[in-house]
Amino acid sequence: MKERPLRTTVIGSYPFPGWLEFACQHLGQFGPDDVREMQEDAVTAAVHDQIAAGLDVITDGEQTRLDFNLSFYGFLEGIDREAAPPRRFGPPAHDQRGKHGISGELRAPRGLGVVAEFERLKRLAPKGSALKASVPGPYTLSGRLTPNADYPDRWAITEALLPVVRSEIVHLVEAGCREICIDEPSMSCYAHREDPARFTDIFNRTVAPVVGRTRLCTHLCFGSFKGRAVAPRRYAPMFPAFLDFTVDEMHLEMANREFAEIEAIGAVAARMDVAVGIVDVKNYWIETPEEIARRVRLCLAHAPADRLAFAPDCGFSQTARWAAKQKLANMVAGVEMVRASL
């Protein structure tokens, strides 16, 4: 549980240092020990920035992943190499990502790698730090796999991946992880055209074995690939069904939407804690501490302090590191201004 109200955290990802971006394009020139050293150095840098900003809860910045969920496919058996994307040039969008074919039974006998990430974070983070790990949900993970005769649609692929994700979460808890974010942005993106009650059932079955054993949270996201959304940016289609998610905390992005539907946090806070996206990861205007404090007070008009947390709108992987550092520092400073007045 939270130690104090108005806690500050991040969604999961953090910008790669420039040298890591460069190294990722030339991995063939490095040995396995070189790669491990780079991974540790990158996590150390991400942890340093978060601690320096004063966050209450930190992550490893997902520094060892190629992307929010792309690296997980390397742990899956029964898939073919990624097919060429339908479009390579022009403005960035999701159709510039290819899909994997399915060639056999979908399995992950080695897990999805998140436990190893968490063990590294525990070793590198300052003693006593509150740590959070992020795992992609099965519906989101199914999105880059092409159906076949054995898995005829996305729902069938999701059901096959559900026990894989569930096992990873169980092993995270056994490793001592006390806060886990289940990333299911695809559920948020498609709630306007799919059955949100079906999404709720899938989510709750995924986390069922660890309910009450760790702090569970999720992030309702509209997409942020290259700073672009991929869905209608409205929460209305998700509710009230998503209020039945079995989580301790639900995150809603508000800053880049000019706090539209801010009243929704009241409905969420009646069931669980609500983390508000109060910093825009798509905008290079750096919010001042005073602006952050104003936004915090706006949230307090709709939800009680002991139910509120604050974070950026989404992960910072698509934001330059210099901006992410300033935004986080100002976010914490603004929240502290209000916290001191409570």
C-alpha cells in the first residue's frame, strides 16, 4: 500500500541514453559481456534520473527492451520471424511495424524475461526503493501475431498467451515484486469497437493468481508510438466495464487531453486508487512546478488525496531524455507543493 498520499511514479519506460540508441544499431559489433554491461549501465542511468527527480516509485526504465512489448516475442516459441511492414516510409505510424507469423504452439518455457529485469533492478536500485515492474497483457501481446488455422483470430491468440503472462506475473511475485503494472493499451484503444466486458474478463483472469499478493495497476492508454495516438481519445467507451478490473490502481492520461473527462477519476477513485497522467510526454513544453500544483488541485476537486497518485501520461520512451528529466523533476516539485499544504 502507499506510504503517503499523492505519490509520484512513472508508467514504466524511460528514454534510452543516446549511446544506447547507437549501440542498438550496431549490436553485431559487441560481445555478450559488452551487452550485459550496457544494459546495467543504462538501467543505472534511468534509476539515477528517477531518484534525482524524487519519485516515490521507480522502474528500470525498460532499458533492456527494444520497445514497450516488442522484445517479448523473442521469448515466444511457435512464431516465425517478423514479416516486412506494409509501409516503410512517410510519417511514423503503427503500419510501419511488421507482424510475426505463427508456426506452432505458442509457448514461453523461459518466461518473458521480466523476472530477470526485476532482479537486475533490485540489485542496482538504492536499498529501500519502492520498485515497480511492467508486463504486457495477453491481448496487447497478441496484436503483432498473425492468426492461422490453429489460432483463427486475435481472441484465440489472446487465450493462448494468457497463461504465459499469468505465469510471468506469478514468478514476479515470488521474486519479491511488490508492484506490477499490467500494460494493456490495446484494450483501451479498441474499447470503442469491441466488448469492454470481455476485456475485463480477460484482464481479471490474467491477474487472478496474484490478487492480494502484490499491488496491481494498469494504464489506460490511447497509444504513443512516435508520439502518435492510435485510438479515439475518450474514456467513456471503457466505463463502467473497466471499473471491474481487479487492480489496486488505474492510470488515466489527462495532460495531453487538456484534462478532458477529468470527472472520470472520481468514479475510479470510488473503487480503487487513481493515478493521473499530469505531465504530457508528447509535448516539449516543460510544465512548471506551479502548473503541476494547479493540476493536482484540480484532481483533488474530484478525488480524495489518499486515492490519488501522479505520473506522466504514458511511458517516456518516445521523449528526449533532457525533457524527461526536467518534466519529472517539476512534476515531483509541484506535487510536493500541494502535499505540504494538506
